[in-house]
Amino acid sequence: MNFDLLRFSPGAYLAPAVDWLNTNFHPFFDAVARLIEAVLSAIEAALLYPPAYVTIVVAVALAFFLVGIRVAVVTAIALLFCLLAGFWAASMQTLALVTVAVIISVSVAFPLGILASRYKKFEAAIRPVLDIMQTVPPWVYLIPAVMIFSLGRVPAIIATIVYGIPPMLRLTTLAFNQVPKDILELGQATGASPRSILFKIEIPSATPTLLVGLNQCILLSLAMVVLAGLVGAGGLGAEVTRGLTRMEMGLGLRAGLSIVAIAIFLDRLSKGALQRSRAPGAAKSA
């Protein structure tokens, strides 16, 4: 029996589609690449232009005034570790890449999550798509991204965005579904507009779960850093890759711990800032 007829190769259908997109929409993809590169370069320049100690002092001061003393101490320890490990420039490159990826991921996932909580048919329609996005290995995202955008930071950030959207979208939907119905009915009974109900009732009530989604988005984006280094994105991922290819345990360990330091810094700062904005009268105890 000939089993060749039963074989299914998605690449046989997807590769021509990617080639067609690359041929017919090259100006659009080139514009997207230029925009992303411009934003990343601007953030990196802002982080790397002043001396490292000046950047650390400014970051610690912002963490203290925006959140509190504990997050300021965490910020100082994390950034000083990156500096003393010898990866200051690579850490700032990684910080810029993750920041842009998380902002875009949240900007896409948050409104779609609200929409999914409003319309169950839409939620049911996107659920299998999210399942595929979360279960397909990240390498798969990099292949079409590299085919369209070539090597560099742009395919890395595109793959990171695709990988970071599902957890934020799922948890946004869950957060809004868990808002007590009696509070919503009370807001509607008082004549509040849908906009007021969204910003004054639903979002404050959903904030704890939204923070979990933001945390997961940040951590998954940082998990893509090493893979991003393999396609020429630079940053700490490139240092981990260099340590692996050279079999230098010290180099890989220092770069890996620097990624952990950046993850803790971003997690504590984002979580503390959002909690502080939710309760502006609270003491500095983040």
C-alpha cells in the first residue's frame, strides 16, 4: 500500500504562501521592519547614552517614587548585577526588545480579551487559535518571520509577540468574566455609561488577574530571548548562545542569571506600578 498519498505536509502549502506575501507585500514588511528597528534603536540609545551608573540611579529613583522602597532595592540589585557581570549593553538591548514586545502583545491581547469576554462565540472561535499558538514550538514562529524579515531583531520581536499574546489574552478574558455581576448591574442601574463601567468598575475589579497575565507575558517574552539570539537579535540571548557554542559554562551562566535579573526587575516594577495606580492612597509597600 502506498502511504505517500496519506502524508500531509503543511510546509508544502505554507511556504508558497509566505513567498507570495514576501513578493507582493515587501514594501509593507519593509516599513514594519524599519518602524520596529527605529523604536528599538531609540529605546536602546536612551538606555545606553548616559553612563551605566546614571541609568541605574534614575531607574532606582523612578522605582522608588512610582512603587516603593522594596522595588527600588530590587531594581538596584538587578541592574548592578547586569553591570558587574559585564553584560550592561546586552542587558539594555534585551530590556528594549522585551519592553517593545510586551507593550505590543498587551496592546493586541487586552482589547481582544475584552471582546472575547463580551461575545462567547468570538471566544470559542479564537480558543483553538490560542491553543495552537501556545503549543507550537517557538522555533516555528521564527521560520516564517526570518523568511519575511531576514535575520535580525525584527523576526525575533515578531516571534516574541506571537508567543506573548495568548497568556495575556486568556487571562484578560478570565479577568473580565470573573467581575461580579451584581457590581455590573449596580453600575448599569445608576445610569453609568459603558465606558465608565469599563474603566471604573471592570478594570479595577479585574486588575489582580490582569497582573498575572502581564507577569506571564513578560516571562514568556524573556523565555524567547535565547531563541532570539540565534537569529541575530543580539542582547543576552546572543551571549547565552555564545556560551553554548563555545562550551563556556561561566559565560552562559552569567548571561542566564542576567536574564533572570531583568525578569525579576520587570516583574516587580510592572506589578508594583499597576497595584500602586489601583490604590493611589496606599503606602509604599510594594
